[in-house]
Amino acid sequence: MESLEAWAGFGTAMAGVSGALAGLLIVAMSVNIDVIVASRTLPARSGAAIATLVLTVALSCLILVPGTSPLVFGIEVLVGTAFAWIFELLAVRRVLCSDDQQPRSRSGVLVVGALPLAAFTIGGVLLVAGLADPGMIVVAVACVLAICSAVTISWVTLVEVRR
């Protein structure tokens, strides 16, 4: 695979979906902003979810740049994912230091946020290692996981905060 042109359709679809979902998450947060800000964990978790969606939008757009090689894209994936990990690790720290949740729900929160970033990291490493096809498949899975994670956090910020 010389370039990522075969992934243009996927990139276009993901950029639109994840961009719309990022907007939904921000609107969901604004509806319940008082409750979210009062929480010890929700601002950090919401920020991490938005960071992961922004990463998904950015990578989906970068797939569309003509002539981008898998190696260059792999480096872009790893650099972008490193920034998203910062937000996720801050959220993890906040969740682990909070006494708001039971240990079981903490582990679920941690997995929901970290799983897409772990997949992006693996995909980026595979791309940089020259394994373009498996790397792109893992990045595609990471994009889908990022959407699932964001929907989960959106649900929490829209509904669960009111329980």
C-alpha cells in the first residue's frame, strides 16, 4: 500500500460521524453543566471523550490528504494519540482519586476511555513498523471504539447525572 487512498471513503464517513458526535457531547455537557461541574470526575471524563473524538476527526481528515504514506500516517496517529492520552490519564487519575464511584464502576470507566486510545496506539505502531494493512484495520477499529466510548460518555452526561 503506497498511500491511503483506499481509505478515503472510511475517512470521509468517520470525519463526519465523529465531528457530529463531538458536537453532541458538547451539547450534552452544556445541558447538564451545573451537575457536571459539581462532579469530581465528569469534567475530566468528558474532556477525555472529546479529546478522543477530536483525535478521530483529525485522523479521519489526515487519511484524506493525497499521497500520505502509511509511515507518515502512523507517525501522525502516534503523535495525536499521545496528546489524547494526556487527557485520558488525567481523567483516570481523577477517577482513581475519587470516592464517588464503586471499584467496579471505576474499572468500567477506565476501560471505556482507554480502549480506543490503546487501539490507536497499536495501529500507529503497526503502521510505523511497515504493516500498513493490519495497522489501518486497527486504526479503523479504534475509530469505531472511539465512537462507542463517546456515546457512553454522552449517555452519562445526559442521563446518568440526573439519577
